[in-house]
Amino acid sequence: MAQDFSPTVYLLASRRNWTIYTGVTSNLLARVAQHREGVVAGFTRKHGIKLLVWFEIHENMESAILREKRVKRWERAWKLEVLEAGNPQWRDLAEDFGFPPLE
């Protein structure tokens, strides 16, 4: 289980094979809650992107930010390959942390 205050790069999706968002945070659980509740105006709220489908924990924020920038430049096919290697069903990983299933 990810610690609450670990630098983390993450991918969210609106649904399988649809819109993907890449982000970085120092508090994955709080950030996932913000996305799910739509409290921050912007791309994820506009497109209904709420499913946590992949994440990667880093030792420090500097390396997490560097990785996020790299992942954002990846071709979509590369993102899908990494995502599906660890989560082939595009399951909402937030449920593993106690979040209720999305409808």
C-alpha cells in the first residue's frame, strides 16, 4: 500500500481505452479523492477522469516530477503498454485503498 505522503506519478482514465491523464503528487490518496470528487476545475473534471489505473512511487519529489514529465511525453501506445502490464483489466486501483467503486 502506498504511503499517504510519498511522491507518486499516476495515470487516471475516464474508462478503458479512453482518455488518460498523467499526474504527480506528494499525497496520492488525497489527490485521488480530489479527482473523484471533481473539486478542482480543469481537464480531469471536464472529461470525467476518475479511475486510478497506474501509479509509481518515488523516493523524492524531484525524481517523481522528472518521471511525470517523461511519461507525459510518451506516445499513447507506450502508456497503454505500461498500464496494461500491471493492470490489464484497467481496474480502479483506488478501491484497494478503501475508496468505494465508481458508478
